[in-house]
Amino acid sequence: MRRLILEEPVTRAAPWSLRLAWFSLAVVAIALVLVRDPRAETDAAMTVLVSGVGLAALAVLLALAAFVRIWREGAQGLRTAVGGLLLAALVLAYPAYMTARGVMLPPLTDVSTDIENPPAFSRSRAAWEARNWRLPRDSSPAARALQREAYPQIAPLTLDLGPDEAFALALKAAQNRKWQVVESYRPGGRVGNGRIEAVVRSRLLGLPYDVTVRLHPRADGTRIDVRSSTRFGDRDYGQNADHIRAYLDEIGNLALAVK
């Protein structure tokens, strides 16, 4: 007497989820290499990055579809679906974190320690070239009001040091933060203010942010103002404020070590 062999159903969504998750990881890795390459077009690299994130999101949907069929029909492929889901979640973790920050923080692209009179970006040829021939636009009064509400702790730093000493610490802090210093001028001369112009790149994506530092000699020391501006996108996800806070903290630590 022959026995009927019943084959268990196998979900196709599970292996496709894993394949797309691996593919999305490869696409995101290529995008990270491109965005850090100064010869590559940043807009094109960001398009590749968004494509990789989209593929990861599709892998998550396929994994969820596989779970539904496994639950209802007892289909095979659970481990494969779990693998696709975990790998896709790994790719989506940082974008999800940044999206959450973007929802909680105001849509700013420019942050300054001096809201009323923010430091002006240099118009020298070296600075223009470092910014890819772009000049950050001044924020509107409404945007400055949003900054004042969101970042009340972003304020000028006054050191009880002479302008030359303060300039040396400010330049050292920029170097310690791995900033690309484009140009720097000591306080003095006709204007009296010192200036440091730099480009800062985010840690993971390597996206450029333009920063200018103004050092103003005073009777009680030297006042330091910092301005950071986003080069791409319509919001900074808190990055500009992070750059300013970290930089001023670095100067403060160096000043304490001098005393």
C-alpha cells in the first residue's frame, strides 16, 4: 500500500527577503564609499543611499509577508525570513534613528551662537572652492526663533585669555575634532576679529557641513562665536548644534588644561 507524500508549502517571500536585504547592504556600502569620495557627486551618492534604504524596507515587507504565510499555512522558511528581517533592520537602524531626530527637532539648516549677528562665511577663493562654490544662506527670523527655542544652550564662549592664546586654542580644537581647516586668520588688523573657516564631515555618512568661527577680542578676554550650516537637504537633524557643542566643549577642555 502506497503512502501519499505531502510536501510542506514553502514561502517564496522568505528567500527574496534575504536576497534583497543582502543587496541593500551592498548598495548602502557602495553609497558610503561614494559619499566619502571627494571626486564623486554627492547628490548621486545620496540617490544610491536612498535606493539601498528602499530595498531594505522592501525586504522587511517581504519578511513580514513570509511570517504571515508561515503562521497561516505552516510553510517553511522561518529562519530565512528572520535572517532577512534582521539584516534589513540593521540597514534601516541609522536612517530610522535620524528620522526620529528629524521629527523631534526643528527643520533648521543653519545654527549660530550669535542669533542677532551670526558670523559671516568667508568669500575667499579657497573658502568658495572648499564649499563647492556655494555660500550658505542666512536664516530667516522665523528660523532663528526656532533655534532659540530648540537650543537655548547654544551660546558664545568667552575665554579670559588674550586673542592670540584664544586663537591658538580654537585652531587646536578644530584640529582635534578632525575638521578640514580651509583658512584661518589671527585676531588683529583693521577689523580686529579672528576667523577660522572649516568643513566638517558627519561620522557615518561623511556629509559636509560648513563652519565658520569668529574670535572677537574684548576687555575681559576673547569671545568665540561659531556658525554651522548644512550643505544638503532641508534640515540638519541636529547635526549643526552637535558640531558647535562638541567644538566649544573641546575649546573649554583645552582652556582648562592651560590653566
